[in-house]
Amino acid sequence: MIDFDPGTAAPTKGTDQRNGGDLVVETLEALGAKTVFGIPGQHALGLFDAMGRGNLHFVSSRVENNSAFAADGYSRATGEVGVLFLSTGPGALTSLAGLQEAYATGVPMVVVASQIPLEGLGARRKGMLHQLDDQKASAANVTKSQRLIQHASGIPSAIQDAWTEAISSPQGPVWIEIPQNVLLDPIMVPPVEDALAEAADNPPRVELIREAVKWLSTAERPAIIAGGGTRRGRAEKSLFSIAEQLRAPVICTPGGNGAFPWKHELSLQSWIEDRYMTDVLEDADVLIVIGSSLGEVTSNYFTFEPRGRIIQIDAEPRVLESNRPGLGIRADAGQALAALDEALSAAGAADKATRSWHGTTPEDLVKESLAKVKARLESQDLAKELKFMADIREAVPADMQTFWDMTISAYWGWSCWDAREGQFHSAQGAGGLGYGFPAAIGGAVGLETTGKPGRVLAVSGDGSSMYSISELATAKQHNIPVTWLIVDDGGYGILREYMVGAFGKATATELARPDFVKLAESFGVPARRVAPEEVEDALKESFEADGPNVVVVETLLKMFGPTHLDH
């Protein structure tokens, strides 16, 4: 047995005997986990003791919310399940904002939180350290499900079930909590040798695909909105085939950015907040919406008034018809688009319908719409912003993954970033600050773990960067190849712009901030400050370096004019 100090409930003497923590580690390894993010905690010591006997690579963040963002970034970059270890009470609660982003975006994660000893559970106020009345209830809004494990023998099956649920569409984080004594007490359960988790099947109903084909076979002006579910369902190949069969213009949401080739003749790119694009989508006689709720951003702030019929495909039944009536198809996007692609081919739908937008070909419509967007931007004195974003794009290798915080640069990126062969990741699911840098850390770790080049780019503002500045220590400790671009405009820039636009002045948006270069250097992380016109060269040089580095640009960027207010 492990001895405890009665005053602190902390172990005073260790043992090499296997405990409940070993079952956690063994099961995760059997399921294919390689890396875990988190922070040690008193009630979780059995978990961390067991990791010393296993093969999991542990990345210790400095704040639990950033651990959650890192596990999220790991999953997005690799397509694998992110794993997060949390301590009890304050540690668990601090992670919730990060889990909200993963839940809103559909990122598969398994979260293992410690818990007070069994005898303290049940809302009895024994005065135990970190005690909550019901810890897992706190996670109910930001995870798919929550489990409390009360016996060590139940650990392998519970983790296997949680992994299965996390990868089943709609994907998302799943919460498990294990009391301190269940993690620490010696066990008789033999070592876990194998564990199997397969995503639950989520195909479309046959009659719904048949009805969708009927609509599309007679459509003259079909169009497609590709949301984040398109990427999560790995539906890009089917989307491409359907678009070409139907000659349907495709626009990507911020979450769907990269699902369709940027420079394809049918690509409306990602200018989803532009009135010219909203006009096109409203004019479609059949609109296919994949993995999107047609929410605030996608609907150009709820100004979208479609005149045609909508086919909406989503794995989450609560999303279907949540904003617009339509033919709702609850299914994994990959399975649904594969079925629709096959059915369209079999029906010869591409041969039956005329594709004409009031006498204009779909390809010409796309070209004209993009030209209108370009002209509108050029009329708004945005030369600095357009060049700044173009310079970043020119510096970033075509296959590099990028992680963007909620900052003006990212808002531009939602619309103008060509992901090329890389992937674009942002925090638009929940919209919280502080995502970019810790998610990039997780992404870089994941890419290196899977044998790929690990260098990634994180982009933050000065306000959002302060949420995760402590993770410079994590990046340095693990020598993680992240280049962090901090665009310093002296405050919460987008809020400043919103408030000035709405009220004529900004309140509480200006921030005292550190010398980011000196601060990074104090962590042992190389950093430089450059002018906006020097950002391309600075990034290229930083990408060639080893380990983490920081590039700071002091500049005030503006957003393009909001077109929904003119409607």
C-alpha cells in the first residue's frame, strides 16, 4: 500500500506495484496514444507515477486551459485523438474554455481528470482539497459526455468507450474522472494488452440522398457551402467531385477553409462575410450546406435570406435546420458526400441539368464575384493590410500548418488565407482568446510524433498573446518548433474597432503590455521586432531556425468594411 500524510493526503512512500494509473496509461497506449498534455496535480499523482512506467510522451503546459488548446491542436494537426490529463477542482475548471473550443469545433479528445477520494463524493462537504459538489457537471456544457470511474477494473473499458465516442461523428472531447484512491491503490487487474475503438457508423439515410439527387438533377444554379464538418469528415475528395459534376460554385467557411482548392475555377474561396458572396448564395436554387449551422459568420451575420431550397448535411442533429428550413441529412460528412457523389454519378445528374446563372456560366460568375470583392477591398484604403497578409502567405511554406488566435490578422485570414497544402486552424468555434500559440505547440508536437516536419506558425495579437505567454516556457523546455507571430497594436484591436464603429469611441480596449522581445528572450526563446514590411523575410528566417522563436510586429491593422450593415 502507499502511505499517506493525514494532513495533506499526499503519498509519503512510493511503490513499484501497479495501480489504477497504470491501467489508464496502458489502455491509452493500446488505443494508439503517443502524447499527453496537462499539468500534474495532487489527486492525479497515481496517473503520473504510472506514466513513469509507460511510454507516453508528456508535454507539461503552464496553465490547464493551454493544455486543452494544445491537445486540440495536436488532434487537428494529426487527425488523431488529443489526450489531456487534469488535476482536480481548479485545474479541471481552468481547462473548460479550451474544451469549449474543441467541443464547438468537433475535435476528438479524451480528457482524464483526477477526483477527490471516493469517500468525499456525493456533494458531501468534507472539506477536502479541490472538492466540488459535482466536478463532471461542470464539464457537461463543453464535452460530449462525462464518466466517473469508481473501480479500477472499470478503467480500461471506460477509456475505450470514451475513445470510441470521441472519434464518432459528431466528434468531440469526452470527459473521464477517476478518484485519487482509485488511481493510487494497488490492483489485481492484469496489464492491458489490447484495446479497440472504432468510430460508430453514421451514414445518410438512403431516401434522403435520393431526394437530394432529385433536387440537384433539376437545379440550374446549385451552390455549395463547405463548413468545418467537411474537413472533419475528410470529405474533400467527394466535395471536389460533386462540385465538378454539378458545376457548382463552392465557398468555404472559416472552419472549412482548405476543403476546396482555393484557385479552382468554381472556388468562391472563403469570402463568406462579403455581401457579393451572400448575393450569390441567396440566388442559388439549391444550396448544399455541409458541416455548418449557417450561423452568425456563415450567414453574414444573419442577413442571409436564401430564395432557393437548402440541403443541409451535418453529423450533429441539433445543427440541422437550426437557422434555416431544408432537407436535413444527419450523417458524417465524409459518408454523406461519398453517397451523394455516387448517386449523382449513377443518376447522370450532371447531364440532366442546365447550369446557368441568368445567362452567365458558373465559372464566369465565380470570376466576376471575386473581382467585385477585390474591387471593394481596393476601394477601402486597405493596401497595408492586404500586403501584410500577402507577405505572411508568401513566407509560409505551402504545406505548413498555421494556428490563428482571435485577432484582426485571423479575421482577415478567415476570408483571404489560401491554405494550399497546409491546414488553417483558428478558434472560431467558440471564439475564445489565447488559442493560437498553445494549439500550435500541440500541433508541432503531433506532427513530429507522426514523423512529419514539425515547424508551424502561430499568429496572435498582443492582447490574446498574454493569455498564453507562459507557454513560452513549455516551448523552450521541449524545444518545440513553433514560430510565434505577435501583431502588437496596443490593445484589443478588433474590440477597439467595433466600439469606435458603434459608439464613436473605445473603452477599456487599450492595454499595458510587456516588451515581447525581451520577455521571450528571458525564457531563452529567440525573438525579434520588425516593421510590417519586413515580416516576410523575418518569418522565412525564423522558419529555418531550430526550436521556438518569436517575431513581433508593431502595427495597427484595420478590418475591411462590414457589408452586412449595408444590406
